[in-house]
Amino acid sequence: MVRSSQRASLFIVLFLAACGFLGMVFAQKNPSTAHDSDSDVSQSLQQFTQVYDIVEQNYAEPVNPDKAIYNGAIPGMLHVLDPHSNFFDPKSYSLLREDQRGKYYGVGMTVGPRNNKVIVIAPFVGTPAYRAGIHPGDVIIAVDGKPTDNMNTGDVADLLKGPKGTTVHITVLREGTDKPLEFTVVRDEIPRYSVDLHFLIHPGIGYMHVSGFNETTEKEVQDALDNFYQAGDLKGLILDLRQNPGGLLNEGVGVADKFLRKNQLIVSHHGRSSPERRYTASHGNSGKEYPLVVLVNRGTASAAEIVAGAIQDHDRGLVVGETTFGKGLVQTVYPLSNDTGLALTTAKYYTPSGRLIQRDYSNVSLYDYYFDRDGINDTTNKEVKLTDSGRTVYGGGGI
């Protein structure tokens, strides 16, 4: 648990960052307000300290400071800005970094719930769990001697992870055996593949599913394309981006680069504190302009929308499915003390036709922002842009 003084200092740093962000915006509009903004920040910090002290000393039940700060004060402050600026406590920040890196250290198997038990869904081929002889359907009853009776899937998964080269002792029950089986497994680096499916559905017609955009996605996509090329002439490709929540901007740019012509614009972004940056196809598709279909749905967001938007705006392929989520905000992730992190919106991105696809998040709850789809296809009052061939596309609500 983080000490109270460290916790308060962390909140103050984040509070000053957010207030400074807003204050500089107002100061740019009216420089005379800069001094007033500094005074407001000081007063707000003083009020927060007073409120927190009163709560900690007088609330009817003991206050969990981590919960009050990590789950209450800091997220509440950031959500005033936009739905995607976020604070990550140590556990969630560690998971974020795992997703970005495309790897983690553990035994290499998926686990899931069944009949109030945690079972092995499947060990990944070639991983420590696979080599040790752990089987799908094994019931995990203990990890390093700790019974799993009252644990959920996430708790067990956390116990299985650890530094590379360390050992973990796993006890399982297996159907057909009388006694528990014991396995001592050495943890290793386990890749998180973002191209989780790719195959030929017909001679010359490829299918590829991309589940996210991490540090290895561009290479994984290229490897999959190379496999298709080696199998013969690629006559068409289905690129499945459904339920792809996005990820790293540069990886999205790298994937789009493989389907566009050299020097075509992929995406641009700019914010209050950063000049416009334009990303163009640096390599291009090497003349391989086979028919391309991109599958999307309401779960397609962020970097996945960058890929779909670039393909649509340049008329490179056909985008099929539901209207995508509509996330056109760019977050910069700042590492903080105590193994925490801050994802702050620092820019907005625009597709090649110049449209901002970010959905309106003003005057709506977080629940409605993420789950309400009413009016998503209503083009009234949405900005109108044109693709390369002159087709009409709309901003302000996804692809």
C-alpha cells in the first residue's frame, strides 16, 4: 500500500497537470486570466486537502486511502476532461504495459471459470505449461501452495505470472486421476499475438484477424502477408478488425502502410501543445493492389479506425459492418511514481479526407458514451468529407 504522504503528493502532481492543462488553454485565449488560474489551483488544492482530512478522520467506517485516491479523486478529475484520459494504478498500469509490449512473463496458458473452479482452457504450444504436461481441462487447486478455492480467474492468472526464470508450483486435478498432479514450471517470456488468425479461405483469398495493436503488430501482419504470398498469388484479402480496441498509433500506421501507395496520407494529428504531424505511407504496398475488404463493428476503435479510415478515404478497399466506435483522441502515456501511469489526451487525429471521427462525449454519462448506440448512423449536422474518388464520408461518429 502506498503511504499517505506519497499518495497525496501523487494526487497533487496529477491535479496540477490537469488544472495546468485547462489553465493554459484559458490563458492563451485571455492572458490576463493566467494569474487568476494559478490562484484558483492553489485554492482548489487547499480545499481538496481539507476535504480529504475530514473524510479520513471522521467517516463512519475506515477509509481505504488507495481506493479514495486511485478509484475516486484522480479518475473523477480526469473524466471531467474526456472519457479516455485515465489513471492507472500499479496493477492496471502493469497490464497496460503488457498489452503494449505484446508479451508477458508467465507459464503460457489461458485459464477460465467452470463450476466455481478455475480450469486450464489451453496451454500455448511450446510454452513452459505445454512442455510441463499441463492439459486443457485441468482444475487448478493451488498455486505455490495457496488454495484457489476463493480466487477468481484474474487472481489465479496473477499468481502464475512473475519474473522470467523464476519457478511456480502448480497443483491440478485431472479427470481420470485419483490424486492431484504437481507441476514445477519455470516462467518464461510469453508473446501476446495480435494477429491471432490468418489462413486461406480459398486458393488466393486470405483472411487475417488483428485483435489489437501492440509493439509487434506490424511485424505480425507482414509475416502473415508473407505466408500468403509464399502460398501463391494473393487475389484478395479479408482484414478483420472487429472487436479491435486499437492500441499503439505507430503500429496502426505501419499496418495501413502495407495496403496503401507510397506517400499517401494515413493520418494526421495535432493538439494544443503540439504542431500538426502527418503520417504517410513510407513503403507502400509494392504494387500489390489485390481486392481488400475490411470487417469492422462497434468494437473497432482508435488505431483500428485509423487503418479502416485510411483504406476507406483512399478507396483502397471496402469497409463492411457496423459503424465503428468513434475514438479520435490521442493519448500520451506518462509513467508516474509508485508504478502508476497517466494516459492524457494530447491531440486529436484526422483521417486522410480531413474528418475527425470522435463521437460527441459532452453531456453524456460514461455508460452512455460507451454503450448507447442510438443515433449513431444519423448523419444530420455531421461534417461531410470526400474520398479520393469523390464518395461522401462523414466525421463525428466513427467509420
